[in-house]
Amino acid sequence: MYSFVAKHDDGMRVYIDNNLIHDHWSVLDRDKINETFSSQISPGLHEIKVEYNNLGRYCCSAKVYLIGNRQILL
């Protein structure tokens, strides 16, 4: 199990191997949002894609953790 930490203000989507696992898209300029969500991922290499919408102030960041708090670089 992997935990994802996302910070954004205008919208973010996260895909693993072209499968949408997180969809919090917005076209409104909002305050920064901190979100955590989890996904089960099989062993091996995987493509992780992050899309974001930026209307001005804050951009975004995304981190991935193996449950147990070991950070995986993204």
C-alpha cells in the first residue's frame, strides 16, 4: 500500500499506469489544499503521472510514501 500526499490550490489529478487514482480538479482559484490518499500498487515499475491546474498563486507538490513512512522520490 502506498500513501500519496498532494498539495495544490486549483486542481490535481494523479494517475498510475494511466489509471486515474485521484481526481480533485477545479478551475477556480482557491486556497491551498493538503490531501492524503492511498492506493494498492503491485510490485514492479510503474508510471506515475500528475496533472495540475495553476491559475496563479500556489502551484502544487506531490509525494509518495510506502506505508511505514519511507518516502519514494517522485
